[in-house]
Amino acid sequence: MTRILRYVCPILSVGLLGSGYFLGGLRWPAVGLIVFGIIWVSGLLFHWDWIHPLGLFAASGVAAFGLFMDPSPVFLISGALLGLLAWDLSEFHNRLRMASPEDDTASLEKRHLLRLFAIALVGGCLCTFALIIHLNPSFEWMVILVFFTVWGIGRMVDWLLKNSC
């Protein structure tokens, strides 16, 4: 399943980002994104190891830059999320290729996809919630929220590392 999804996610990511830019009236950046999408998928076909991080960096950068422009944030956030999924699936597929024949790769793939789906669902819901609810917190509240977010992510990573062994 990761073989198929690692091609579908970059196509959808670049398609959503390009659509967001195109609908926002920025036609040339949209064409550039489509060209980059072709290069990204070609790099996956030819097993270029450097294309995965470049795709993640480009999708995240284009989405972040687009938030300051006119395109719809729904397209940009969805494209960035799918770019992150594409990077994760490509790296996971590379690790599965190096697995020994005794490993149960189907079970590993199933667990990874379930975890990845849950994380993507929570992230997508939080992004949707952030787009719907517009709050104007003060700088002090933002600092406190960032502190607790970093602390919570650290606790979650610690918990995942303890439970995975």
C-alpha cells in the first residue's frame, strides 16, 4: 500500500498547492509547482534519495509563503499535510526495502499506516479548527501556548519511545 500512496501523496500535495495558487490568481507559481511535482514523482520513480526531503521542504515552504499571499489556506494546509505524508511514506518505503526477509513487513506497514492516518486526521482537524475559530490572543498567551505545545510534543515522543520497545 505504501508503494501506491508514496506516489499519490506528492501528486495530491502539488495539485492542491498549485490549485490554491492558481485560484488565488498566481498562475506562474502554480505552473512551477506542477513542474516541480513532475520532478518529484520522477525522482521517486528513479529512487533519488535527495528528492524526499526536497519535496517536504518545498511543499512546506510554498504553503507557508502562500499564507502571506492571496491563496486559500485550505488548499495550502492540505497540500503541506500531504507533502509531509509523502515524505514519511517515501522514507518508510525505503526502510521497508532494507528489511530482512524474516520481518513481517505487512504488519509493520499496517501499523505505520494506522498511526500515520491517526496523526494526519488529528492534524487536519486541528488545522480546520484553527481556520474556523479566529482568536486574537496576546503575545504572552502565545508564548505560554508555544511552551505547552513543545512540552506536550516532548511528552508524547517520550511516551511513544517507551511504548514502541
